[in-house]
Amino acid sequence: MDKHTRFILEKMLRHGFVGGQHTHIDNIPKGKPRNEYKEIMKEVHALRKKGYFIVKPKPDGLHISLDPRKLREIEEQLDIL
């Protein structure tokens, strides 16, 4: 698993962004060096295409949360079980 993928999934799980609890897509790379922002956002969009996120359009922009149906798969990938 790519280090950016791991960072994204672990951060979203740690903050509870699953199902109805969501965050603005621009908040995901926070906490990482600015020079990694572009790679992290590329990975966010790749995970979105793979169906890992529930996307919620809001007036201030796009909000995302982890799809609860993918939690088992995510936990297996992160070796959380």
C-alpha cells in the first residue's frame, strides 16, 4: 500500500469520517508537508474512483467520508483486524 493511501485512510478512520460524518476534501492533506499536497490529492481522487468514499457536494465544496461498506476491506489493507 502506498504511503499516501495509508495516510489518507488512517486519518479518516482516526477522525471518524465514516458514513454520515464527513470532511471537506481539502482537509485531507493537512498535517503533511506542503510539497506532498499534490500527490495526496491525486491519491484521494484515485480512491474516490475506486469507490472508497461517499461524496457529498456542499455549497463550500466537495465533502467526503469513507464508505461503511468498504470498512472491512480498508481494515484488512491497514492490518487493523
